[in-house]
Amino acid sequence: MLGAGTSPEHPHLGLDPDRRGLQFNFSLNNSCNLTSRCGASCLLNVVQPVVAEMSESRRWTAFQELLESERLVRFLTFCEKEPFVSWQFLQKALTAFHDRPVGRRPQAVGCITNGTLLPSHYGWLSETPFDWCLVSLDGMSRSHLRGPELWNPAFQNLLELRRRGGARVIGVNTVVTADNVDSVVELGHVLIGEGVNYWGLGTYLQPGARGRVVASINPTQTIELIERIADQFSNNRLPVVFEVEPETFQTISGIDTNDVVGGPWRLEHPVSSSFRVATINPEPGKWIRLRFDGQLIDKSDLLTVGVLEGRFGRYEPGKITALIQASARNENSAKGVIA
């Protein structure tokens, strides 16, 4: 998927209002059961270099560092490419997470998944549940990037996961284009009807000049899409977050992200009571992903084709702890910006 994919800030998660922490994406593999189907429509198929995965023992050492960083991590997100391809590691990690007292572990743990593999794991997930789980649905079935026949099982699997106690908060990530906006609006009403807790949207991204991944439509078109969707979903019980590029965020909010020092991991601007636009805080160390090959990357690395070495270099024991503690030292309030 080329587009949305941020973690939900949701009141049901009981997040710490005083410790806003950082977003840490933890990659489990470079494999997905839908890779051949998605092809070039998948961001990870486009940007990631062909290199070996890090060893499982080294990955486990990194995960233990995250656990020991405790509340300094706001969101621990399992991702990339499909976390349930590596379900044994995922189960072990969630068990370790739940074995720690609530005040001595990351504030929330969740995953981003295509949803098709969930049914095989309802049992153990009910015993070691996610705080949140997001499934990607790009409008209704007719505009779903992975094909119309996978839309309904993915959505029903997400609803069943919550019914069985495998996640407290469930949400949907959606890619918006100029062509699928009618389908996206229809999807929003379905999500409200089914009691989904969170909806994250973003514009379709594509490779641009100099190997950078950029929005497929210009800022003016993006704002037009946002206005149309906000008109339908500005005042309802479903929290809606539309992720945009920093330039578009500044146009809408008046906030230059480069002027924000010590703010939260995600900068948000309320359009209405239930609709927000957001962008990732560009300050180093607010958003970190441990990639499948052991490189510690930031958002810019993720949106650049073929990056071999991440902003923070290759993981070595102790490096994650140092990065998280450095980010915590820089944490401060940012007037006019919420998370």
C-alpha cells in the first residue's frame, strides 16, 4: 500500500498525557502473503533494497530493549511486510509484553496487517491481545488495491478479532486518490455503522524525482479531497485522521513543522471535533523503524527508494536505548500542536 499507516491516538488506549514518547515501528520480516498480488502498488515493494534479514536472535535483543524503555515508547507497532507471516516471533513478543506490569512497558502495542491471516491466530491473540490493530481497506471492494475479493474477508476478520478479544481498538487505513473518493466516502459510513474505532487516511504515494516517494496529487487537490471527506465526517463518533505532507499540513494549520521543537511524534491539527489532519514530526528520533535488515530508519528513509543505510545506522545492542533516551530528553510541549 502506498499511503496511510500511522498509529491511532485514541482515548480507549489510556495513553499517558504527560509522556508523549515516540513511535517505534518494529519490522518482523521482508515477506508478505500478498506480495505477488500487490506488486508495485505496495510501498515496501518499491522502496526496500534486496538485502538479507537480520537474525532472529538479534531481533529479539532489539525487542527487549524496547520493552525496557517502558513508557518512553508511546506506540510499539509490529509491521513490515506482513507481521503474521512471522507469527511465532509475534506471539513470543506479545507474551513478553503482557508479562510486564502496565507501567513498565510501552504505552500501547499494535500492528498494521492486511487482515487475511488473522483467523489462524484468534486463540492466542485473545490471551495476549493487541491494544490496537489496523487493516488496510482502500475504499469499498471495487477500489481496494489488493483486489475486490479480499476486501470483505479482511474487514470481517478485523471485526472478529475485536469480538474475540484480540484487540481493544480496531481501525482501518485507507489510501485516497482523485478516482476513489466516492468509494472512500461510502467506506466511512460503513465503518461508523460497524463501530470501528479509528480511521486513518492518506493520499496515494508514488516514486518521484531523485528516488523520493511523493504524493500522486498536488497539495491543492489534496486539500480538496480533505474538504470533501471532512464535510461528511467532521462531527461523528469515529475519529478520522488524514495524514498529509508537511507542506500541506502547514497550508491547513499555519504551523511550520520545522519550527516545532520537542513536540509529539505526530503533529496534529483539528479540523473539527472528530476530524484531524496530521503529519509526522520531522525532528530526529520521534519516529523510528527497525527495518527487517537491522537498519534503523526514519520517515525520510522510508520514503526514499533503495536506502541501504538508515539515518541511525545499523542496530547494535544498546543503540535503541540510546536513541529513545535522547528523544525523551528533548521532549517538550509544543504550543498549538496536539497528539
